[in-house]
Amino acid sequence: MRRENLETAAANYTYLRGLLCIPAGALFILAALGNWQVGPLQHAWMFVVLAAVILLASVPIYSHYNKHYGRLTPTTRQRTRGAIAMAIGLAVIVGGSMLLRSRAGWSLDLPVNATAVTFAMIMLITYAIGVGLKSHHVVIWGALLLAGALPVWTGADPSNIGLVMAGVAVMLSGIFDHRLFVRTFGSPASLELSERDVRA
């Protein structure tokens, strides 16, 4: 197998383990509900407990991927590209949020949802740099970007609604990423059959 193919496999393994996006998206939604102080989330300790439960739910997902697919380590070049994507993402979040919806006198103060817009941009950049944009990335993150850019977000700060929208988008993208992951590396059942054939 050529080196480029191995590097592509490592990138796909790193970025397309989509089931991990389910608890990640749930954390976004929990953060929004906590900010709104919905029900028992009026108490900070309840938020911490629920966040811990969501994080614990990711442990069997990690185990699933490790058990059935093993581990792949990204190359130095891929890690560098990931760090660049994170740096760009941080700049987009800070700069975009301040420019689009800040109440400071020098901001544009546009009637957009800065949380949705900046997060969609970050995800598009991250996937483009990391593993290449797939059609579902363009559809899901493009839809979030367009929804956040609609000039309807006037009045109260729409950040929490943006968090909910981003959480749903993370989960949807994760589901499609996982489907692509399985198509790329095979289903656990097919891998087990291959192992039996090798042992036979």
C-alpha cells in the first residue's frame, strides 16, 4: 500500500469516527439549556452532573472504534494541518463573533446568529483541511451557515439558539461521517468474517 493511501486512511479514521459526535452535539444543546436555566439546570451542579453523564457515554463509543478498528495515529503533517485548522477556527470564533454581533461601537452588529455562522465556518474549514469536504459536510454545515446568516436574528442575543442548531448539526454530520467510516473500513461484522477467513 502506498504511503499516501496510509495517510488518507489515518485521516479518515481520525475525522470520520462520527458516533463520537453524538455526545459532543448533546453537550452543545446542554450548554444552551444551561444558559437558559431550564428546569433543574438552574443549579450549576446539575449541569456538571449531566455533562459528566454525556462524557461517560462517549467511553463505550471510543471502545467500539478501538475494539473493531484498532488505532491509527495521524502523521506529523496531518497533526500540523489539524493545529492550523484549530488556529484558524479560534480566529474565526473570536473575530467573527466580535465583528458580527458584538455590542461594541466598532462592530457591524448585523442581525445574524454569530454562533451558528462562525461554528459552521470552522467545521467547513476543519473538514476541508483535515479529510476533504464530503457532500454531506457541504449540505449540513452550509445549511447551518445560511440559517445563521439570515438577517432575522434581531432582538435578544441568539447565541443559545445557535448552540442548539450547532449541536443538531454536529450530530447529523456525525451520523453521516460514521456511515462513510463504515463504508471506508468495513462493518464490524465483515471485519470479523475476514479475521475468521485469515485464521482458517
